[in-house]
Amino acid sequence: MKAPITRQGMEKIQQELDHLIKVEREEIKVVIAEARELGDLKENAEYHSAKERQSLIEGRIGQLQSIVANSQVIDVGSVDSDTIVFGATVTLLDVEKEEKVTYTIVGAEESDKATGKISYTSPLGKALIGREEGDTVIVKAPKGDIEYEVESFEFKDV
């Protein structure tokens, strides 16, 4: 089964992949060629550093290509559901702190709690899937259980 990802998440991954292939990969080829010209490769720190950088770039390219191949883009704007599903932007009330928080449920590769994007596979993401407005959700956290009340949710492009 392919992992869900938002259109914006896929675009961001595709941009990074294109940059690595078209810019970084080409630049490192030049650096390696220049380092080769400096002579003895056994004691050539620039060459070894460039080869290590090349290895990291190729590894990341492979990782991103795998994500692209194994992901299914979900058009969040066209989702219509009476319950919380992938792509929902959910407003919650932290019952203990009496604070409102808003999260968008996204794919694992695009989650970033600092920007309000949580993975559908995270404890909170899993707890929210299938819920409705007014439901109470209890999430097990390292500091103890956190109780949230679902105030509202909507489906909009993030």
C-alpha cells in the first residue's frame, strides 16, 4: 500500500530531489574532478571529503526517489468526510491547559510539529482519525496522558 502525502508535501520533496540531481550532483562532480588533479588520492583530504559528500547526496536522492515511488498524492481540497481523516486541519482544545491548538494531519515524510503538521502515524494523528466534532481524545505522552476535545475540523489545501 502506498503512503498518503499531500500535494504540497510531494511538491516539496520533488523540489529537493530536482535540486540534488541538477545542482548538487553536478557541483560535486566538478569538486571531485578538481581534487583528483591535486595528485595522490590516498592522502588527498579534499578528494575524500568530496567523495563522502557525493555519497550523502546519492543516498538522499535514493531516499527521495523511494518516497516519490511509494507515495500516493491526496488532494486534500476535494476530501469530503464527516469524520477526521488524512488531510484534515483539526482545532483541538487542550483540556488541562485550556489552550486551543490546530494541527493538519499529513504524511510521515512531511510532518513538522513546529508548523502544525502532524503525521497520521503519530500518536495524536492515530487518535484523531475517525473522530468527530465534540469527541474527546486521550493521547499517551511521555509526561502522561493529554486530553483533547475536538472543536472543529476542515479540509483545505495547506
